[in-house]
Amino acid sequence: MFSKGQLEDVRIVDFTGELGPYASKLYAGVGADVIHLEPIGGDPMRSVGPFYKNKKSQESSLMYQYYNAGKRGMPLNLDSKKGQDIFRELCGSRDILFESFAPGYLEQRNISYDNLRERNNKLVHVSMTPFGSFGEMAHMEGSDLVCSAVGGFLYLAGVDNEKPVRAPDEQSYRMAEAYAAVGGAIAFYHALKSGEGQHVDVSCIESAAMALENAAQYWDLEGKIRRGRGKEAATATIHPCKDGYIVLAAIMGNNQSMWRTFLDWMKAESIDGWQEFDNEKWIDSNYRKTRQAYDLFCDIFERYTRQHTKRYLYETGQSYKVAISPVNNGKDLLENPQLMYREYWKKIHVKELGGEITVPGSPYELSDLEWNAGQAAPYYGQHSKEILMELGYSCEDIEELNERGVVYVG
């Protein structure tokens, strides 16, 4: 079924908006034929900034451009009976459906998984919702902020009794999309082997909870609420430097060898006050958790870090095998020599914008499959005629569907 180098024989329908598009993008990157459907009013992500050159338009959302690059596109009105028929026809010839409608939306239109499988028993139907398709919370309204909060992600990022901290952008959505891509692949493989598709139900709050590491187990086994480490001196602490910040883990727990390695670095650099660190009290985590220890450590160490750049501190600390890392911003990432060496950043020319945009490339390197950022995201109605003709509609049919508002032809 598959040709070496690309997965062009894998056929996907993607009817997602702000939640969901990255799942099918992972398939489009290796050549799958992905059709991105959007409401007649337009994909909600088209209105999400930032926008190209800060000019808002239907095609200038950088998020829309990135998450939908490499896909074909068609606006489709699922509130019309004919739109529902077209949706069934599309899914009847496709391998995977990714969608992020509220639970019950498709059932109300007779295009649920049970309806779709009557036409295509091999279809893998992947739903992404805030709380899952079933359960007492399934029909509640959700957002990334809500999902991150309910899933425990916000609380984990806080320190002591400080308020919870939200990671930027929509991390619970992105986590759910990654699991949806994996779950879809597993179900698709099963369909190839068995001839039977299935419904894959992905919950954002469950996906966010997966990012909590052992926080739930801490409470279950030890009765402790785990949050950020806070201000335990030298233990995963952030410190200012000449051009930003670095994060340092000079010791974890009572690991003497880690601390001795850090001490060797401080001694070799002859930093002012390094002798203060040559004391067994620093091995005691209880001492490091005191305000006195934290303030003393910062006073000595930051006099040194403020004199140097992130890169100098990183390279020098690493040469002594100290766990230190720069806290990179967007500019740092674009200029990162490792990412540049691996040609991670890609350029996509967007004709409608009259310019190029820089986007992240492959999230993994495959030895045989070639990742491609693909053509620009489809402009509104770009592939409607092409897709409908593949389904057997004539030019006259398509013109009528466009006039009736069932589809939009760009």
C-alpha cells in the first residue's frame, strides 16, 4: 500500500479548528493526503494571532498557516443535508477522520461514527474534546485554560502557596493532538490488519494529566502535594546572566558527587566567595531549602553569572559536567547552531501574503520517510472544486452547491 519515501496513499479528513489541527499535520508532513474541512464561516483559527506583518486577514494567521500547511482545504456546511451527504461521501473513501466537535454535534446530524462506519467499516474516527466524549463532564464547555486547570497542569507549575501558572499558547490542546496522532496511527494499523476501524476518544484533560509526571502518585503514596521546586538553592533554579537567564541543577537530593563537580567549576573560575560552597552543609537539602541558603547562593553565584553570556555559562559549565542550560527565547531558537545544523527551520511561501514564513520542521527524523513542510495552508475555498470533482460532482453541480451555501469555491 505504501511507497518508499512518502505516505501518499494514506487519506485523511481533518475537520478541526483551534483544537486538533496538529494531529493531521503530523501525517501531512510525511505525504498523507489530508483534506482540511472548515465551516462556511471559516476556520476559527484564521482569527487567531499573531498575524503576518501584524495585518489581520483571512489568510494571515501564522498559527493557521503553520498547522494547516501541506493540506488541501474546503469549506463545508454541516448544517445542510447536502453538506452532511458530502461529509459521508468523503469519509467513505478515507482512512482516518480527525475532528474536534462538541460531543453530540455529529450525532445530531446523523454523521456520527456509527453512521459513518455503515459506509466505511475501516474508518478510524478520532475525536478530540476538552473532557472526552463520555462521562459527567463531557458536555461542559471547555478551553485550553480550563483543560490545563482541570488536568492539574496549571497547579504543578506553581510554587508553594503562589497562584497557578499558565504555560503560553495552548499546551493542553497540543498534548491532546499529539496523543490523537499516535492513537490514530495505532487504530489505523489495526484496521489494516483486521479490516475493522474504530473510534478513538481523546480527552484534553487526560492528555494534560499525562504531563504531571508523578504528582498524583506523590499524593497517593506519600500524602504530599507536589508543585514546582521553588527556591531550593542550586536545585533547578533560574539565575540572571549578561543576556538573559540560565537554569542550574548543581545538586539534587543529597548527591555529593554533583555538588563536588559544581564546586570544581566554581574553584577553577576563581569566582569571588567560592570557598563558601566548600562546606558539607550544602549537601543537606533541608539547609538548601532555607531562605538564608537561597539568598547566600544567589549572592555569590549571580555575581559570576551576571558577567557572562548564556552561551559562555552553558559551554563552560557543561565542560565540567554541570547540569546547566540556557533559558532560550524565540531569537535564541532561530539562531541555535544545533537546530540550524539539522535544518530544523523551514520556509513556506504564501502567495496570498506575498512573502515567506518560517516554521518549525519535522518533530522527528526518519531514515526512509521524508518530512516536508508542504505548500502553504489552503486559502479559503482553494480546493473545493478539486475535491468535489474527485467525488464525482460535475462543474454544474459544484456551482449549484456554491450558490446554495453548501460549500464555498474559492
